[in-house]
Amino acid sequence: MSEQDATEEFGHVGITAADGRWLLRLTGEISTEMSARLDQVLEEVAVERRPVDVDLAAVTFLDSSGIGFLARLGIDSGAEVRVLNATGLTRDLLVLSGLEKVLTITES
């Protein structure tokens, strides 16, 4: 198992690879300020085409760059992408954005 973390001023992305899956834990404000880090995560995930779980339990804010990240992840990953623990406004944004077409949004 490997872990790579990056703490941004507004949010955090943790990546764990275990049991044949990627686990991405997003926390805090996922916004434009994190765009460069989110692009790095997409590149890291693309190296190994394995299923991805994205845990949004600790996300407090998600703007269009976060929505775009999840859309690109679902389209470009080449494997199943499950979104875990999306609640409230975050879940509403994912559904209204039509991301259920490229992501599996699980019930909390």
C-alpha cells in the first residue's frame, strides 16, 4: 500500500492504492486553488487503470473545478469510479451535473 498526500490551503487530496483499487479522500474546499493538484491526481490514477473510490465525506465545498475533476476521472480512468459519502449539496451538484452517467454515486 502506498500513500501520497498533498495539503492545500483550501483542501486536501489523499491517495491510497490497496487491494487493486485507488482510494481518493478529498477533504475541505475543493476549488480552483486545487486545480494543479487535481491534475496530478488524474495523471497518477491514469498510470494504473484500476477501479477508483472517491470519498467525499469531509468535503465542505465543491466548485466547477471539483465537478470537472470528477467528470474527467469518470471518463478517463478506464475503470469503474465510485463516489462514496456524497451528501447534501455535494450530492445534489453531482446529480444536477449529470455525473451519474460516468460515476457510480453510492448511497451514504
